[in-house]
Amino acid sequence: MNIFRLAGDLSHLAAIIILLLKIWKTRSCAGISGKSQILFALVFTTRYLDLLTSFISLYNTCMKIIYIGCAYATVHLIYMKFKATYDGNHDTFRIEFLIVPVGGLSFLVNHDFSPLEILWTFSIYLESVAILPQLFLISKTGEAETITTHYLFCLGVYRALYLFNWIWRFYFEGFFDMIAIVAGVVQTILYCDFFYLYVTKGEKVAIPS
Amino acid sequence: IIGRTRHDEL
């Protein structure tokens, strides 16, 4: 564990909690892509199946359970509790166009051809593109609420910090995981356009379509 | 270490 990794995890946690609280407090999930949230729930579910097979640390186990729990709570709020406020008309990204190629790729390029490992690989690839429905929704509606942009910022910062974590681990531990690194770079690049707008425009962000 | 199955990151 290094400072980049810890800060990355906390930024990820902050993003998830910001989103949950936003929906809960405003009693509305307007402007939030339910499809991205379904993809994140799928990402956590397929990645953290190792909760059942290996123990790494108390920190690791707790964070995994919190991430999974929050992901499903968010999906529940969007599709059940505050369904009436859900922006279904604009949330029209076809997630099968992400899931099918990502599923195929995880069968072809993985560290080990075993069920758990393929699912882990699937989750890494899927996470890298899971934000696309959300960015698509913002480009369709033309703007995002301030709190939504904070959520996206934290989510982008999380993967960027992981990149520094991997550089650190390569130098000090000789460890590198090519699949995670390549996917992490792709994921961070997807946020770059957003980062630029967040920093220059501050408050309200509109992604030009 | 490349590609271990026991992943310690989140």
C-alpha cells in the first residue's frame, strides 16, 4: 500500500458516496446514467468474487463489500425508489455494445484461462469504459449539475492516482500488471476531456456533442 | 511479477 493507492481508493469511495448522497438528498436521479451504474455494479460483482476464495486484508475485504453494497444501493435508488426522476429518455447508450466486445476480449487477452480470472479481466476492461453511458447522457442533455461533475472528477482522479500507484509499484516492488495498466490508461484518457472542462469551466460542465 | 491471479488491488 502506498499513498497513491490509498488516495485513489479514497477518491473512488468519495465518488461513490457523493453520488449516493446526491440522489438521496435531492430525492432525484436526474442527470445520472442508470446504465453506467448498472455497469459499475457488474464490474464490482465480477471483480470481487475473490472475496469468496482469498483473503488479502481486512481493509481490502471491507472496501470491496462497501463498493459492492453502494453500487447496488445506487442502482436500486435509480431504478426502484426514485424511478420517476430517472432520465430514461436521454440514457440511451446501448450497453450491449460495450459488454459484448469487452466479454470477447476478456476471453482472448487474460493472465490465465480460468473462470475467476476471466471474470476479473472482464471487470477491468468493463470498468475502463463503464462511464461512457454517463458521458453520453451529459452530451445529450448538454449539461451536468455541479455535484455530478464532482462525482465524475473524483472517479477520474481515482484511476489517475492508480496510474501513479502502478509506476510506484513497478519501481519499488518490480510489480506490474499489464492488463490493469493498459485498461487504466484507457480509462483515465476517457476522463481527460472532462477534466479539462471541469478545470476551465468549473461549475456547470457541458460536453460538446 | 506478471499476471498473478491473487489480485490485491481494488
